[in-house]
Amino acid sequence: MSEKQLRTREEIRAEMERQGISYAALARQTGQPRQAIYLVLNTNNPCRFGKSHNAAVALGIKEGEISNGRRCA
């Protein structure tokens, strides 16, 4: 089984520039809120919980599962 290669914030921003896409377009592609995408890519946020975690996983910055907001039992 092959592991997905994690990407850095810089790699994602460079790819956005090469493709000419905006934060809003990337948010639509990944199904994540635009503000979460912006904050994940432009701050030193550890992306541990909530929307920032989901955005980081969707972008391939970190491993994990995208949560649906429900609490664990």
C-alpha cells in the first residue's frame, strides 16, 4: 500500500501560482471554507482541530481524517 506524500505550505502556494488559481477556487476544489484554506497556508497554525484540521488534511499538509463535526462516543 502506498502512502500519500505530504506537501508543504510553500509547495501548495507555488502550485496555486503556477496554475493561476485563487484561495476561493482552491476552497471550492477541496470543499473547505476559503478562510480556513487561507489561514492554513498563510499562518503557522498547527491545524489540530476543526476547520483548520480538515483543510490541512484536504490539502495534503497532514495525515488524518476529515471530521464531520460529531463528537466521539
